Amino acid sequence: MSCHQLAPVVGDLGGNCELIAETLSSAAAGGSDVVVLPELATSGYVFASQEEAASVALSAAEVIAQCAMALSGSTTVAVVGFCERGEDGLLHNSAAIVDADGGLAVYRKTHLWDAEKLVFTPGSAPPPVVPTAAGKVGVLVCYDLEFPELTRQLALAGAELIAVPTNWPLFDRPAGERPAETMIAMAAARTNRVFVACCDRTGVERGQRWTEGTAIVDRDGWVVAIPGADGTAVAELDLGLARDKAISPRNDVLDDRRPELYQAVVHGGEVSQIP
Amino acid sequence: MSCHQLAPVVGDLGGNCELIAETLSSAAAGGSDVVVLPELATSGYVFASQEEAASVALSAAEVIAQCAMALSGSTTVAVVGFCERGEDGLLHNSAAIVDADGGLAVYRKTHLWDAEKLVFTPGSAPPPVVPTAAGKVGVLVCYDLEFPELTRQLALAGAELIAVPTNWPLFDRPAGERPAETMIAMAAARTNRVFVACCDRTGVERGQRWTEGTAIVDRDGWVVAIPGADGTAVAELDLGLARDKAISPRNDVLDDRRPELYQAVVHGGEVSQIP
């Protein structure tokens, strides 16, 4: 599988779509079975206004058609972030899961980050788990990953890989530490025994720098690939290994759950349900 | 606050209790407001049999009395892992939260690790959040920490610090990486904007080595203290800062949750509830 840390140009719909198509074609030709691209790869991220975002929005059908064509003749599955214009005209920060035959699912980001709230309508459906030739792929977008409820429910639903198109704004971090978002991805992978592939972007956009934190994480929670000089992170993964949740002779990260105890705590001797 | 990476001796109940009392007295005299000790600090960990564990088990009342006496004259709160004999004779891997006036809560580990399942009965109550002079303290024990449901529910219930007595068996990890358990603690801290204090142990016990991974983690998810040469990790924390869950002008890690979307996924176009 591969993650491609592209540098879309805000507002350049034609150029970005061309970059996406070239990247998908090339990755498919190279034999990558699962290809993850950044969040909002079609449009860029730092919009000056909702109107600007609307001017470069595409319908899911348009994105799916373009990506499927780029993948034609391959069995590659692609996860591509895009700026979606819904049937109702609302804008969504979405990810399309596509193969050469067409769309497998479209997910609308459900947890919006900061100024995205001024532009996008959050999704009203939970994230998908999509059976593919390579394995079962769950999808989240960027800040969604920071909600352990979502990574857990994707694992419970059978996701073997969680693909996460992202645009991670660069923040300071202590020397020697991985980006905070990567650390969260690692913990999500390990606590759920799933593979996680985060595809970040690069390129300064209207002064905004990016973490360039693209990382493929194995089910033990360790980073097994980051981008090379060409911006591409590549890993050979056997996604089926994620079906084994055992972590000791007597432990299984999902079977060990105690759902009857969750959503409650003890306060001063009394058990309270969490609202 | 402080975490004291002790080396209890398996089966040496008297010696271990003396070590605990000395540690608590000294930490309280030194002005530590919250003191965290390891899991099973009274008994050691690598039991040869359930009978051996039973032979060094104490009632919660006994542990609370000893710890309260060691803390007398202070306002220090201690979180101490111990091998508990319940009223019904069953053994539990427990943590007592104690101050000079007595017990504030007793928590029985709800997620048992490996051979612990041969010795202990898991707790049947959710973890507590205890109001203390230093702030609201939630408690988990070791492997509990790897269930994001628990850290989330403690944060939702108002915990500002999650204290985690642990005995982390040493596992290999890639060069340059923090222990996996630390990485999970960091992600839990950051995604919930709470402080987390994990107190591990040291000393080889029946061939078992320990991670010696004691770490105090701030609400941004960064490690702010690990043990010095004396085995003690010390940090000055304003626990009240954990009440602020904002992480951007428009984001709050708890308010941003979408509970209506959790426990469901989309499978091939159909939304399914997770059993």
C-alpha cells in the first residue's frame, strides 16, 4: 500500500485533479493495492471564504468517475479526500473510496476542525468499513482520528486498515517527539490491533505549513513507513493479520472489553451514568 | 505530585508495607500533593500460585489504615496498588485512594492481564473519580489504560488527573520509541486533555523485568517527568487546567464528540449498529 503526500494548490481544481489522476495511475501501475491521498486533495485547504470552497467543489459522482478512470485496469483501491458539493448544495469535507469499477463508499467528515466549521457541514453518518480486494478498509478524515470512539467502532466492525486522509497544520512539539497526531494514530492502531495509514499533505498554503506527518502504522502501533524524498510512503502489509486481536495467551483487545462498565463512573461511593 | 518507581519483593508483605509507609511519609513531608505508587505494591506481582497471592493479601481497610497513618499530618493524597482480599475471600488487583483521614475510594482492576486471570477476580464496578484537595483524580490499574473507553469516561466524569499504578512487563520495542504503554498514556492524555500519571515498578522478579516506564504526562500528551536516579518522577501540575477542553478557537475535545454516531458503522451502504 502507499500514501502520497501531495501538495495541492488551493483553488486550482483542474491542476489538483490532474495531480490526483497521475498519482493514482502511477501507484496502480506500480502495484500498490491500497492508495491513500490527503484530505481535500481536489481543492486545497485554506479557503478565503465558503464561496471559494464552493467554487472548487465537486459532486461525489464526479470524483468517483475521475478516480475510477485513473485506476482502470487495476485492482487498486484508492481513498481520496475531496471538497464535496452535496445534492442539497451543502459543502462537505469528504473521502471517496474508489476502485476501477466505481465508488465503494463516500464518507463525510463528522468532526470538523476549527475554521472548517465556517465552510463545511459535518457528516451525519458514521464512518464506513469497506470490503476490498486488499482487505476491510475503514475511513476517517483528519481530526476524526482523535476520537477513540471512532477508531474503536471501526475495529469492532472489522476494519483491518483505517485510512485517514489528513491535512495536519504544523504545531510545535518537544524535541525528539513524533507529531501528536502520529502518536494518536499509533495508540489507536495498538489498542485496536489494526493498521492505520495517515496521508498528510505538503506545500505551504497561504502561510499555513503542514506537519508532513504521513505515516503507515502497524497493528503493534509502530510506524513502519514514512515518505521518502518523493513524498511517498510504501509498506507491504498483510491486512488479514489485523483479524487476530490476541496480545497475550489470555488477552484479546476486543474480547477483553467490559461494555457493561463503560459510560459510568463511581463518584464518592455512588455509581453514576455519564450523560 | 510524584510517582515512586518502587521495587517490591514478591511475598514479602512486611517489607513491602514498610517500604510503602516510608515512601508515603517521605513524599508527604516533601510536600507532594498526589503520590502514585505501583500496582500490587504490597505483594509483588509474579505469584507462583493463587495460594501465594492469598497469603499476602490484605483487606482494603488494612491498607487504608496503614497508608492513612503514613500520611498523617499532611494533605497528601496517595494512590496505592495492593493485593486485596475481599469480604468474600476473593482476590482483587486493587488500588486504594487514601489521605490522612482514611480511604477515599477503592478500585478493583476491571481488565486483567494474562496470568492475573488465574489469580484475581476482575472488578465489577467502573473506575472512580475522587475529589481531592489537589483536584479530581480518576484511577485505573495498568492494562485498564489500554481501553480508551475508560480514559474517556473518566474525563467525561471530570477527572483532571488519571493515576495509573502499573507493573509493565518489559517488551522489545523499536529503537528510539517510547514504551508502547507510555504512547497509549500520551494519546489518552491528549485526546481527553487530562493529566496522566503512570507509576511503574522496578526490580527483577522471578526473571521478569519491567519497563520502568513511570511517566507523568501533561494534558497536551507530552511526558513532563520520568524518574530520576532515585526512582522518583516529580512534576508541578495545576490540575485545574484540565477543565479547559478547548484545543482551537472552535474545538473542544469533549464537546466535539458525536455520541449519536458512535457504536455504528456503514457497511456497503447500510448503517449497522455494533453489537
